[in-house]
Amino acid sequence: MTDRDAVLRRTAELAGDFLKRLPDRLVAQPVDLAALRATLGGPLPAGPSDPGRVIEALARDAEPGLVGSAGPRYFGFVIGGDVPAALAADWLTSAWDQNSGLYATSPAAAVVEEVAARWLVDVFGLPPGSSVGFVTGATMATFTALAAGRHRVLERAGWNLEEDGYVGAPAIEVVVGDEAHVTIFASLQMLGLGRARVHRVAADGQGRLRADALRETLATLDGPILVCAQAGNVNTGAFDPLPDIVDAVRSKANAWLHVDGAFGLWAAAVPGLVGHVAGLAGADSWTTDAHKWLNVPYDSGIVICRDPEAHYLAMALAASYYVVAEGGERDSMNFVPESSRRARGFAIYAALKSLGRSGLADMIDGCCRIARRMADGLRGAPGVTILNDVVLNQVLVRFAPPGSREDAEADTFTRRVIAAVHRDGTCWAGGTTWHGMAAMRISVSNWSTTDADADVSVEAILRCANAVAADRSVLVGA
């Protein structure tokens, strides 16, 4: 057995041990940052180190700083876990070490991406033949989609952006909902369209873009327009009224409609939830994350465009040394902002094939059912308010101390409850500010979360709230 074989076998044992402990370990724990830096740090060794010892030390020394985000009681940031086939495929991906930018560098990676792309377009009910790119996450997916839209609306206005740049180009108007996700603005910044010059359209009480307000805004605009809608509000899970939005956007001569569906797009895979995404196929581009509800390892974002030519022209690369496909093969780099890139398609392919259509639907629907279960378990407890309609996998919770009449006290109390939950470690839920109110945000996105996990997490959250209430100093804002 070579040293490499021994290291890989031991690494598999260490990984297996971590996964075995994951359901029962504290989801997170207070970290001594100085100690973590000291243990993992120090000067770079002057010479080579034994690989086996390096891996043993890494597994041991990183443990205090690892968060159980792959486990069943992590409810933060819409982070999914890893279905077994996806995790195993990701291990193979690292072992194979394929550069998936060109067909020539990995025919297998190229074909797997073709197949996975076709499956995804079908699952989401999008136009057949739509082009797909596999990127790091929603930010780069949105960047790519809006770059395609930018190309097409300027081309219609008689401008070749890729050749001539922005100087002298027609101005592009950008319209977003008032609760658009930050990745939209990050993408606009990188595209040179700016974060602050957008037209923001009013949203309703659940964060849904108001179609009537969109029509009023569009009526004031001419020329090239990019419109961004949302399938799954990051706080409430609510869906913008896509049929009305599609109608409004199509009333303009030169507009591109993008839908941010980082996690909400997966509702299209569930018969009981597909009504939320009615009108989805009428858009021009879509983004989602596989490392959210498909439960594949990080990182894994997806961009889809109904206009493959605009997608290709906005992203395509060329160099004298590239071995470019000429027989219809897929050169994946032409649909993403990267050339050298990890072969993310393998994990997506394995997840979809292992789950199948019904397994995917059951996983997503199960998370939504558990979210409702947690909301019901918290609702009605003293001082607890559920702020949103639980239509998907998101639950917004606000806590008020006994006898409180001031929103400021509830803000402070809610934040302290969240901090107490983090210290407790039974589960992990993030904090947010929604409509000016501090809230706990529970996102159920993991294939392995059970009813028992939900119930023990609700008990822990209420226990922490009671403990914070017992500390009377909270009432004076100490």
C-alpha cells in the first residue's frame, strides 16, 4: 500500500467519524479564536511533513472551529446538507481532479453537465433548450444571467457591448423589488450597472414585489431594461406574483426578466408547491443554488437562460492555445465567468440520479412540512410571534420579554435569545432584521432533518428564551 493509499483510507475514516457524530454533536460552540489561530497557525514548516500526520492534525485541530452545518439541526442561511450520493461524487471529483472548462480536458465532465442541465431544466419546468452554467453560487449565477440580459438588451438597441464596451452605450434601466436579495446588488456592482441607481419597486407585507407598482415604474422607463423578480424571499419564503410580472415586463419593447430563485426555484419540483412558481417559464433567466435544496456539497450555483446565444456571447472565451470543441461538444467555460473550474456537475448529477423526481419532491416537501411543524411548536408560547406566512421552508420568529410593551425591548430580547441558542448548541438559527424588527430566521433545508430534530430544537429555543427572560437585566438593556 502506498503512502497515498494509507492517507486516503485514514481520511475516509476521519470523515466517516465526523459524519457519524454529526447528528448528536453540538451544532456550534463558543470558539476561542486565539487558541484556534495558535493551534492551526505558526510558521510554515521549513521542510516536508508526513501527509498522514498533517491530515490527523488538521482533523483534530480544526474540530473546535467546525460548525455542524451539514447536520440535521442547522437552520441558518438556507444551507443544505449533503445527500450521500452527492458527497461521494464530490470525493470522486476531487480524486479525478478534472478541469471542466473544456471538453478536451474532461469529456466525462462535459457530458455529465449536459445531462444534469437537461434534467434541471425539465425539473423546473423551463423552456427546453435553455442553456445552463454551473458556478460557485447565487452571486455568480446572477452575475452571469444579468450579463446575458445586458448583452441582449444592448444588442437590440444597436450596441455591441463585448466589442465596444460601455463608453457611449445606451443606458440600461434596472428595476428590482424592494426586498431583492443582496446578491442582485453585488452582481449589478460587478457588471458596472451600480447598486444605487436601480429603481426599487414596493413590496407587500410578506416581501412580494407588487405587480401594480412594477407597472407604474415601467411606464416611466424607455430603452433597455433589466427587471429582477424573486422566487422565495430570503426572510419569508414568499414568491413574487410572476404571471403578472411577466405580463408587465413583456409590455416593454426591450426588457429582460430575471428570477432570483436561490432556494425557492426548487418548489417547481413539488406538485403541491408548483403553484407558487406559476409563470416562472415566462422569464428570460433564472438562478438557484444546488448547495441549498439539492443538498450537494459547497460550492454549487446554477444559472439558466432561455436565450443560449445571449448567454454564450456574454461569457465565451477564446485563446490561441484552447482546444475548442467543434463537433457540438460542450465547452463549459463558455457559460460561466471561469475557465479553469471544478467539475461541479458530478455532484449535481449524482444527487439528481439518486433522488429521482419523486425523491427530490419528497425531500423539499418534507423540509416545508418540518418548517410548519417548528412554527406550530413555537407559536402560542408566551412572548413568541411568528411574523410570516410559512409558505415554504422559512420561519421568522420574534420574542418579547414578559410584560414588554416596547419594540426596542423585543429587539434586544430577540437578539439575546438568538445568542443564547448559539451558546446552547442544540440547534443553530440565524438572526435578521425584517421590516424594522429583529427576528430569528429558521431555514429548514437539510435532507436528514427529522420531526425529532425539529421538536428538540423547538424545546431548546423556548428553553433559551425562558432563560433569557429569567435574567432580569435584559429588561433594562444591560
